[in-house]
Amino acid sequence: MRLHGPLTLLLTGIATATSTIVSPGSALNITALSSRNGYSVLECWQLDAFPVDYMSAVNYALGNTTVATWSRIEPRTTVGEAWAPHVQLSVVLKGLVKITAPSPGLATVGTAGTENHGPVCVPDRLLLSTNQVRREQRPETHVAYAMPGTPRSSVLIAADLKSASMIAGHFTEFPSDEPTILVQIPFADDKAPEHAILHSGTCT
């Protein structure tokens, strides 16, 4: 599947003869994986997207996107610590995704003198990075479950690139007894849609 140009998320709406702006109260809030002080975190983002009624739906233009990927993950798969490969929108069509951020346990960091041996794992409680981010500044851990159902439960923005979450990424599991099916849609130039951060943790 290939998607180009502005991505439009369709929600149930009422048909009208012409396109109309929906009330300002219908803001689109989406749980997002972001980065703070070198850690991956879960946040609730309110997107700066104006809903428009047309074609029997409420439509939100979310920005420029590139090639979409259809992904199938086997049941009860644990990926472990991970980072967003691109700033992307993920939509869960089937199954269940459990995301913990920041990832618990060990932090993976690059260390001088290890260029030929890959990253070194050290307990993040002992980690002192080059910008002096200490263990006590670790953000609160939050857990998100993504599953089919509503836009709030099935849509997630992943924007925690490894270059920003250099101390700890997020921890991903697919605990369902059935395969999990995702559509992953990167944003062009790794540019997240305009948004405001409502609070830490998932949107409720």
C-alpha cells in the first residue's frame, strides 16, 4: 500500500451538502511516543488539525506522509527495547500492542572506545551521559495499550527516534493470542504534525 501527500484520518460524521468546519470542541487527541531528556516517554498530543465534515465523515488532515507499510506480528512476540525508525503514525487493525516508556532495566549507550564492539549496556541508575542527565531525572514510567476500536485506542504517533532517546527507548510487546496487524505511515522528513502536549501518559 502506498500513501502520498496529506494523510486524512476518517472518523464517523454526518453528511452535509458542502464541506464545513466542525466545532472547535472536536480536537483530535492521540497518544504519542516522544523523547524527553534522552528518554522515550508517552504523552497525549492534541493535534493542530481542523476537522472538516464532508463525504459522510469527519476528516482531519494530518500532514505529509510517505510510503505506508502493512505489518504482521506473530502472537505473543516481545520486541524489547525499541525506538521509532521514523516519525510515523501507527494504526492497529487487529491484535494488541503494549508499550512501556521509558523502557525499564538497562539503558543502551554509545561509549568512547567501543566503536568496534557496538553499544555498551549499563544500568541507567548509574548512567551519567555527556550532558549530565542523571538517573533521578528519569521520567515517570507509563504503559499504553493499543488495539482496534476507537481512534484513541487504535492510533499512535511514534516520534522517539534513537538520536533523541539515547538513554532509554520504549519497550514493546505484542501479547495477543492472535497476530497483530499494523499499518505504519511515516511522516515526510521525520516531521511530526503540529501539536500541543496535553499531559504525560496516554490520552484518556
